[in-house]
Amino acid sequence: MEHIARLSGSLWRPIPIDTLRIETAIDYAGRNVAHLSARLLCEGRELARFTAVAQREVEIALPDALERDPKPAAPLEPDSSPSVEFPYRTGVDGYHSLVELRTAKGTLCQGPCAIWFRLRRTLVEGEMPSALERVAVAADSGNGISAVLDFHRYSFVNSDLSVNLLRPARGEWVCLDAQTYIGPSGSGLSVARIFDASGFIGRSAQSLLVRER
């Protein structure tokens, strides 16, 4: 079995609701680690590029002290978290209609908060979403759920996304505990801890391009 330990994406252009093409490559494959890449294209133009690091899974015996030290958990479990909707919705079917949200901590789009995500539908027709896909859908929302600027006055678009995972996610729900920082020169940073119902599974980060509307 292989575990995706890191997923990184560089977002070059807006991605339209259109026919897209994906080109994949194995850049390096060794005994224990493989480096993979993909290009996202539309009408011959490259929109985004992604890389991933896959590690071979092995069973290892851990010291008892590590086993007794529990990893952090999400602030609330999904069943105890109230439902919430993105406040900036349009009539167009899009991301907001893809995910079900529940608030584990804080207030959506008003500073640091933790939100549970669950897919309402598949990403690819006829295919069950993988654990990595469920995590990526949630992690890409870090800058949105923890926004500290007025959406009507500022834009704060992420130009990249990097996710590091301790293990694959388990179950349908993924929690993002996110916080956004804004710098004085038109840049920002959104960072998050990632959980599933069993506990901590990784971290994500986004570089933000901040502009007045």
C-alpha cells in the first residue's frame, strides 16, 4: 500500500466550468518513495500543476510512550457540530453545493474557525471519492472559512495549496481548523490543522494574493 504524504498545487489561472484534460507523470519511483506530477489543461492552456509524494506503508512497532500520547482531536465531533452554509453564495451550482458544512469552532468566514466538510456528491461520476480527494476539497477552503477581511471589499485568492498528511483520512467527514494571517504588502497566509473523526491527520497551507476590490 502507498500513502500520499504530500500534495502540492500551483494554481496559475482561473479554472473554468468546462471540459478539462489531465496529464499525469511518474517523475521518480524508488523502493520506498515516488514523486508524481499532473498538469490540468483547458483548450491547450495549462491552468494548474500538481505534485505528490507517495510513501510505501509498512507496519512498525512504536514505543509505548508514543502509543499512550494521544494526538489532538477536532474541537467537536461532526454529530455535535451545527450545520452552516457559505454566506457568499450565487445561483450558480458550484463549490458551495458540493460540500455539506458543520461548525466545530468559531464562526464561518469571521476569523479562526474549525469546519467539518462532507461531500454531497462525487467529484467524478461513477467513482467514489478517495480519502485524498476528500481532504483536498476541504483543505482548499482554509482561506475562505477563516477569512479576516470583508469579502465585498477585498479579494484573497490562494495561488497555491500544500497538504502534508500523517495518514489517510478515515470516514466521510474531514475537519479543517484554519487561521488566516494578512501581511502589509498584498500577501497573506492561511494555515490549518486537518482532522477526521479519529483525530489529527495533517496540516495544510495556502499563499494568498490580497487585493482591494
